[in-house]
Amino acid sequence: MRIAYMQRTSLIDYPGKISAIVFTQGCNFRCPYCHNPELVDPELFTEPMKTGEILDFFEKRKGKLDACVITGGEPCLQKDLILFIKDIKDAGFLVKLDTNGSMPDVVEACLDRGLVDYIAMDIKAPLDKYSQVAGVKVDTDAIEKSIRLIKEACPSYEFRTTIVKELLTPNDIMKIGETIRGARLYILQKFVPSKTLDKAYLGMETYSDTELDDLKSRLSRLVEACMVR
């Protein structure tokens, strides 16, 4: 596991639970608006933490933390991900996995083994614009497979989209809603240009609160619940 750093306490990243967040290095997407460039661009990588150090931390936090959130970058790129999650689960913690859904075989392995309790999958764009928004050639069949697996087998989950106005039209966002139709929860994330992979995106913006609320209302006809964050 290439773990860049860890946030020792979070009250918001695992709904209703106190968690610690593990940030992995490396991503197979190059979304220009990404707010964690230090986890995506190899030139910005720092010396990774030792996995044993992370596991020792969780051992000492039994009874004080409920869960581990594994995010990135893209955690599913990590060769030792399954083993790491198993160690966290064996220590008695819930596990939430954040993923871009590009590696459905890893998602499926986690689900088949009962290793994840919550998955948050980022939906970057409607399928016909995926490669454009993600900044690399994307296998959209893999994206659709991950969506299907999560909907069918994950105990708790959310799909979410970071809304950059220059990249996604309202119609694009509604097309995403159609792709995940019937999902339990879809979250529209406001784009906050504080730090981005492509510095040109520091000057870009999201939709207004009124526009996002309108999209939320329309999307609520396609999914069980929709919220703006």
C-alpha cells in the first residue's frame, strides 16, 4: 500500500460514524478539477507511510473510532488493498471505500468477501463524455459494471458527482441520473476551486444554489434520494 497520509479523525466522511481517513497515492484518471493533485501527480508524491504504522494506529483506537475510510487517488490501484482492508476489518472497524469505479473486478472482490460496508463512487460525467472529463481514455463498460455491482451488493453506498459548470451541463447531470436510476443516494458536490490538478480550473465555478436545488428536485424522480453537498 502506498499511503500518502492519514487524517486521524473525521465526523463527516463516513455517515453517522467517527472515522479515520487513509489517503492512497496514485490515480488512473486525470480529472483537471481534482482537489488532491499530490495524490495523482507522481512528481508531487511524498515518501509513503508504513502500512504497519497505520494498522498500529487503528489497534490503539479501538473503542474510539468506528471506521476507516480509504480514499485517494484511486485505492483500487493498490495491489495490497484487499489484504489491508481485511486487516482493518479483523481489527473490528467498518470500512468505507472511495473509488472512481474504473476497476470493477476489485470492487467485486471486496463485495464478494464482505470487506466493505460502504462505497462512495464518483461518477465523473455522462457515459458519452467520460473520457473528456476524466482526462484519459475510460472504459465505460467498467464504469457501468461497478455501478451495477454497488447497487446490487453493497450494504450502503452513494454515487456522487463534482459539479464543474464548464464541464457538465444540466442535461449532462440528468443523463448521469438516468445511468444510476434507482440508486439509494446521489450527491451533487459543489466544486470548490481551492486546489486543482490543472491550475486553469482555479478560476472555474459550480452552479448556483438555486440551480443545484432545481437539479436535485429533478434528480429525485430518478433516484431514491438526492442531496447537494
